[in-house]
Amino acid sequence: MEGLDEMEHWKEIVPVDRYIVHAADLLHDYDRKIVSLLYQPLIGMKAFSLYMTLWSELEQNRLWGEESTHYTLMALLQTNLEDIYRERLKLEGIGLLKTFVKSSDDSRSFIYELQAPLSPRAFFTDGVLNVYLYNRLGKTKFFKLKQFFSDQNPDLDTYKPITKTFNEVFASVNVSQMISTISDEMKNNLEQEDNTDFMDRSQDKKLVIENESFDFDLFFAGISDVMIPKQSITPKVKEAIIKLSFLYGINPIDMQGIVMSALDPNEKVDIEQLRKASRDWYQFETGNELPSLSERIQPLSNQTMTNKVPQTKEEELIQKLERISPKEFLIDVSGGAQPSVSELKIVEEIMFKQNLLPGVVNVLLYYVMLKSDMRLTRSYIETIASNWARLNIKTVKEAMETAKKHNWNADKKSNKNKRQPIRKELLPDWLKQDDEGTKQETPKKKKMQDPSFEEKKRLFEERLKKNQQKS
């Protein structure tokens, strides 16, 4: 899922920082079921536990808790501050938490404002969260949950409404009599006191997705007012387009045709039809699979260069590969071009079927593309991914060390079979395997480098460097 890059947690939060929990909405016991059954499959057990722990700090039916330090939170959750920070970001991203900070010279304090979850109606008609939940749980479990949070309506058309209105039941005293009895004390009591807030539940909660990468100027530039009248793109339609473009990865040009197919005879965009058309487009492009919700970069707990300044080119590369997603990696090494659907599908499969982390996948892609003339061969990738999964590789550094070993073993096997091994000078520095028994390459041999391969290496480094400068 696209979003803000995770910064180093130690810059954002330290154990002595204080916090207080505030409930933006009056939270009900029924909300526990919603967060537990609908949100937990998407955010995971740790984020769910953090939300419930923060909620537990509020007394029953109160909006504010007592101030505490993050040491306390670490002790309650029995985890480190990196995990708390990462899980906090998940809660923020999915709309269950808002965070506010106040800094002074020697201290920092936070307000963790708990947000009520979407209602079952809003969740199952959201168009984004319900799709991710369906993909995560599968058809059977999804429909069981849908039935759990819904009920059958009777045929109300056979009933006649007989409810009385307020003024039919109650009468008011004469206005002049009422005014004469109002005292200053009564006026004060009728007004809300400063710095207080009533128990309330905000209405019309919805998941907010800010997909700034969707270019509406490009969307409108390629169509005429006859094809899609601009007044048809209402704020609600625009919001739906942003959500669907994020969910299914639809670019502005493809979205034009999808929106046109959702226009009704009155030249209004049917949002339900827009969702269906977007889903049909995605499934036509990728098969019957639905998109998955995933973290976009290497988790902080598996980064090795988080708090360090790179001292070598290898450490610089490790840091770069830890801070970008596999999709961003493919975009960078192709000079900004979007990866194909088939390439993204390969990446998704090795991430989720082999359970490889994003940074590890970046190294795998880097290695395979350099060894296969910039091509992503499914069988080759799957073979290496399966091996790395069995080795339980979790960090970029481990992946690079394994790639070195794999490359060295492949060279030795080639020598055994009397084949010409891949020359080390054609490989990036991190992929070279030191061999104390091997003589230094002579200047003459260095001149025999493959210029096309060297150019690819240079492009790799330059594009990744540009990406680092932007982040």
C-alpha cells in the first residue's frame, strides 16, 4: 500500500516521551467486535493490541486518560519502541488513530486520539477495505462476517407509519412567560463551558486516501466534455476515483474509459458501477486475484542501516534497498517507467507465497536482473526465492551475503563443468566473492569488460542514488 516512508523511530519518539490517550468518539463495546473481526485481519495482531491497550487507558465512558510515558507502554505490550512506532503508523493509516505532538526544549508529549472504527455498513460498502478483507480472508469467512454484521429486513412496504411528531405530543409555554423566568445563572448553565467536550459520536466516518500521484489534469486532458461532462465528476465521484486508482493501480488514461462505462443515461457517474468496472478491469489485467494490502518498505525491525551513516558503497546500497519498495525499485532501475502487470505479479507472489520481506525482494530483483540481462524470469526468480525462504533470510545484508555465496558457488560449478565463469569485473562490488587464492585482475583484463553490462550497472547506481536524494 502506498504511503509515507517510515522514518527512523528514534527521531520520532523516545521512551521518556509522555503521552495521553483521548477518544475522538464515544467508543462502544460493539466497536471491539468491529476492530477485532474486520480490522485485525488487515493490520495484524500487534497493531490491534496497541489500539486495545490505548483504549484500556480510558475509564469507562470517558474521553481522556491519564498522562504516562512510553516506558509504560513498552512494559504493557512487552515490546520495543520500534514495534510500537511501526504499529502506530498502521493505526494512523487505516483511520483508527490520530497523533498530535507538542515539543519543548527538553521534552516532548503526544496525544493519541483514538478514532471509532467504521460502522459495519460503512466498512462493507467502503470499496477499499472490504476488498482487502475479502482477499485476506477468502469467500467463505468473508460472507460469514458479512452475515454476522447484518440482519434481514422485514417488508416495510406492508406497514403504515403512525409515529407522532414532537409538536403533536408536546406543547410549549408562552414565549413571553418563558423569557421572564430566565436568569443569568440559567443562561450560564445552558452554555457549554470552555475547554470541555460532550460525549459524542461523529457521523459519516470514512477511510481517507490521499492519492496525490493520480493526475486529474491528465485525466481531463484526454477527454472532451461530450465524453465525460466535468460536472459529472462530483466530489464523491472524485473521491471514488482516488480510492479505486490506489486500490487497483489504475492510471488516468485507463480510468477515462472506466468512468465512461459507468455513466448513466442522465450523464451521472454511478459509483457502484464505477467500482464494478474498476474491479473488472483489474481482474482482466491480472486474472481473478484481488489486490492485497501490504507494507510498502522493509520493516524497521529488519533494517540494519536505520541509525547509521553509510561508510562504504555496500552500506549505501543496503540503506537504499531498505528504504524503497520493490515496485519503486523496478521503476527506478527502468528510468521511471512503470513495471508491467506480469512483473508486479511475480513480485507479489514471491512476497506473499514465499513470505519474503520487501528489502530482501529488492536484492533478489537486483541479483536476477544483473544475471539475466535485465529480464525477470519467473522460474529463475521462484527458484532463488524458495531457497531464500527456506534459509529464513530477513535482512538486506543477509540477502546480499547469500547472493554472493550463490554467485561464487555457481562460478565454481561452471569451472567444474569446464564452462567460462561469469567474470567478476562484470558484477557489482557487493556481489563479488573474495578469494585469497585468486590473483588480482590485470589492467588488460579490466579493459575487456562488457560495456553494455557496465552501463547497466552505472544506471542501477545512478537511479537508486536519485531515489535516495528524493527521500
